Amino acid sequence: MPHDVKVAHSGWRGRLDGAGALLARDPRELVQVVVDQAQRAGDRFRARPSGDRRPFDEIAADLEGALGRSVTAYLAEDGLTEIDAEVRERVERLGPDLPFPIAHNAAPSLAKLCYALCRALKPATVLETGVAYGVSSSFITKALERNGGGHLHSVDRPPTRPGVEDWVGALVPDELRSRWTLHRGSSRRLVPGLLPQLEGLSLFIHDSQHTYRNISWELRTVTPHLTRPAAVLVDDTAGNRAFEHWVERERPAFAAVVETEMVGVAVLGA
């Protein structure tokens, strides 16, 4: 845990310091930050999702039918219990002085679906965008360990404030890190070059910038590279209709949104 890392200044001073550092290091990434901020402001005027929201347990049961494979059994196995307990303990050990809100971590339903779908699909490769402290990364790598194979590639853009870098993925247990590669940069810059290198990609998780533009672009870009059957998870679908519109275009075998936490889940080509 990076307890000895000094947390960067918060507020405008921290943002300005970080923006200056990012400008010097990689101006293209700073452009993406500015574009994301503008898109987030514009999304406030877009229509909100209108699709049905369903209970987690109901969705988990229906996923079994869509995949033709067990899902609910993996939600009850000891591996999930173990990683859930370990992540909770590691969150407590992070301490109170954090560089970005703990709320940026994956919602519990997203983390559990990451684990169960990874166990069900047994993917050679998993791709996720957005890491924060590494909750979903921890659940995925634990599932891959249980599978006895597979690797997680995570894409997360460089921090805009100094002193934050060592906190990204801090929750991922040391013994699981051999199954994890962290790529630093915006998804728009890195994913197109990364996708041709990823064989057996059958699970994709979006948890980066939740703008309509970014979600739509990631889903549109990644979908053609997914093997079948495959699963797609999208965190925080409440802000815009990007997931809903993707479902309308792709017509997956199964699609639903977890109520309360607004996690979108879809199965392709089962």
C-alpha cells in the first residue's frame, strides 16, 4: 500500500499543477482530459436511459440461460468470498488521506459480475478501461487465478495531479499481479493499438470516463474484437443512453441493467 506517498494538493492548485505536469509530459493526454470535461458538461442535456432496471439476482440467473453456463454458482464460491474480504481489508488499510474518492471504485455488483463472468467464460484475455484503486482488477485477477489461466489488460489514463500514480491499482494483491498489465493512457489513444494484440478477448469492462462519447466509442471499437461467446459490462449507465443505444445496434443475446447501481451487462453470440 502506498501509505508513504504524499497526497497531491487538492482543489484548483492541484489541478493546475497536474495539468502543467501532464502538458509537459504528454500534451495529447491533456487534450483528452479537456475534451472529457466538455463532453461531461454536454451530457447533462442528453436524454437519460429509459430501459428497464432489474434486480441483481434475477440478472445473474438469466445470464446462465444466455450463456448456457453456470454463473450463480460462481457467485457463491469461496474464491469470490476470499477476494471480497481481502479487498475490504485493503481498503481499510488505505487510510483516510486518499488522492481521489473511494467512490471511484467499482460498484459491488460490477465487481461480482466481473468475477462470475470471468469464471464462466474462462477468457484468455480480459480488457478493462478505468482502474481507480483496483477493485474490479482484483476480482478479475482472482477469477483468472481460479481458472488457472488468462490475463487482464487494464487501460487507465495518467493522473492529472502529481502524487497519484502509485495509488492506481493499489488494492490488487501482490500474488495476483502476474496476471495483470496496466497500460497508462486514455482508451482512445491506447485501445486501437492494443486490441490486435489481445487473443481470446471475451470479456470487456468499461469503467473509464462515463461520457456518451467515450462509452459509445469504446463499445463500438472493442465489440468487433470480441470472441464469441463474450460478455460486456458497463459501469454507471445512468448518465446517458450510450449503453442503451449500443444494445439497440448490436442486439446481443442478453442485455440488462442492474437496478440501484446501474451496471449494464450484455452477452454476445452465446
